[in-house]
Amino acid sequence: MKKILLAFIASSFLTLQADWTDKITVNGYFNVEFEDQIAGDPNYRVDELASFDSDMLDLVFNIQATDNLRVAVDFSWEHGSQTEVYKGNVGYEYAFAEYTFTDAIKLRAGKMFTPFGIYNEIHTAKPSIIILKEPNSTNKMYFISDDKYEQTTLYPRWGTGLALLGDSTIGNIPFDYVIQVTNGDLSYGVDANEYDKDDNNKKAVTARIRADITNDLQIGASFYYDVMTRYEKQYKTKKVTDTNGEEVDYVQKIYTPVSTMEVNTQGVQMIWHLSDNFRFEAEYITGTLDVKDVTDFRRSGFSILPSYYILDNVNLYFLYAQADPNHSKSKDSVTNYVPGVNIEVANNVFVKMDVLNVTSGKNNTIYGGKDYSEFRAALSVGF
């Protein structure tokens, strides 16, 4: 009887284990980097002088809860995360539930990447991209500055809300699409969490469509729109009674709406495989920021990336990118040119090396005409 009971328990455990492994898949990425400034003002980029960076460990879980319902979660640990001393960053890049009605109609709910352009949904997946880092001109940094309005990015990295997506064909042309509604970005002066609640009743809308015109050519277009309320934060002190019955000062934060900010961004992209060895990629992004009764201006950026396999595992690339944070301001553009190489030293193991060269106009609020160059290297592992 004891043997039968043990056999039954073992059989049940193995069945449960098989069911669990059938429903959950785990993938991820690992990336470590090295950066060394080789030209320019030595006091300008001091955080990147011959520095190693424990850039990222990223784990992706896909749970097939039912035949039609998938839950996807991406956990990341960045820059040597050590929370007890407030170093690095720990978080989840996305966590959403996706219900599939058909291949052409799927519904997502949760925290998601903003589906804009080529890189935003894959910027954490370093082994899957050719270059060492995604172009700043169309992705992030050159639209963040000391200017309180220029630092508004063209679209946020993430959003919490709903998305309708799918893939289908028009004639013989396959395409995929996403339409996403989220809380959007928070305005300045607000201490809140946009993944928890919005700070106004306007919702952000993102849309993207990509079509495979031929087996070798894909084109796409993206759109993002949001209206934010700009607040000013003030502090008001009042007397309150504490738990000991003593009167103490209580500082209250008061948010006063002062204006609205309308963000409107569009982008186009192309990926073209001209041959088995030669690939050409390009992206252009532009948009306006309209701050009622204060300012309005247009900003734009583009990137061009040809790459060529000189051997089966050695890929040479050259990234040329430029950003204009404010078309109303002269001599404020930033230009990057980045020659590099991507070597697949083993299956899904990549060594990347490049030289980032940055030049800027004298009126750029980040760089102020101070040019520099740095050597960069990375080890990227996918699993």
C-alpha cells in the first residue's frame, strides 16, 4: 500500500510538473558594457571614462494560462542593482494579459511598451539588435535637456492601459498593427505614478502599422498623441495635532494647473534587405509640443543604419543619426556617427564594439557645442 501511495504521489508530481512546464516559457538577455572617452573635454563625460557597466539582466516569462489567454512579464535588473544602497534599478519592463480572438484581433491590458518605431519595444533585447545601443536621435536622450519644455520626450517608453493588435494581409501583403490607449506621460511637478493613475482625464493614443511590401522590404508608420496638464507645486503649512496631543506643523503639497501641453508625434521606418549580406535601416520621427499660452515648437530626429556581413558571423555597421530638439532654435542640432562591428562568437552570444562620435550646435541645451568621442564595447547574451 505504501509503495502504491508513493507511486501515486510521484506520478501526480510529474504530471503537475509537466503541466507547469508546458504552460510557462522563460527567455532573457544579459548585457555588460565598457565605455571610454577618447576625445573631447575630459571633465565633460566623467561618468563614462573607462567604465564597466553591469548594464542588464532581463528575464521574460510567457504564461499560457488558457488556449487563448497569455500573460507576459519582463523583469529587469539594471546597472548592478543593489536596492539596500539605492544603486541600479529593479523593475518590470512590461506585464500584460493578452487574449487572442483571431490572429488579426488580440486584446492586451496592463503595462506595455509604447509601440512606436523600430526600437522601443526591443530596446532591452540587446542580442536582437545589430548596434550596441539604439539611436538616441529617435529614441530618447537628445530630447531631454535642461529646458523644462524641451525635456518632454516625443513619446514615453511605457504606458498602462489597453491595446488592440494583430496581423493579417491585404492582398498578398502581410501587415501587423497596434492601437494603444494609456494614461500617457505625467506632467511636471506631479508626484505620482502614471502606471497607477492619470493626472488628468485625457488619454494617450498610440498607433503603428508595419507592412512587408516584399520578403526583403518592410515599411511602417507610427503615431502618438497626448494632452497633459502642467502643474506648479506649492507647499502650504498648517497646524495639526499629533498622536501625543501636541500641535505640530504639517506641510501639504498643493498642485495648481497652469497650462496644458499637447504632444503630437509621427514617425516612419524602413528595413530593407538588399542582399543576404547587406541590410539598410532608416527611421524618421517628428512632432510638435504645444504649451498653451507659453510656447509651441517642432522637433525631429532621424537615423540611417547600413550593415554588411563580411563573414557569416561578423557584421560591420555604420550608424548616422541627427536630432533637432527645437526647430525654433538655431544651431541646436546633435549629430552622431558610429562605426562598429557585431561579432557572433557563439550561438546567441555577441561581442559588439564601436566608436560613438557626438557633435552639437553651440545652442544645444545638453551639449552646448562640446563634441566628444568614446569607445564602447558590449557582451550580449540571449537565452
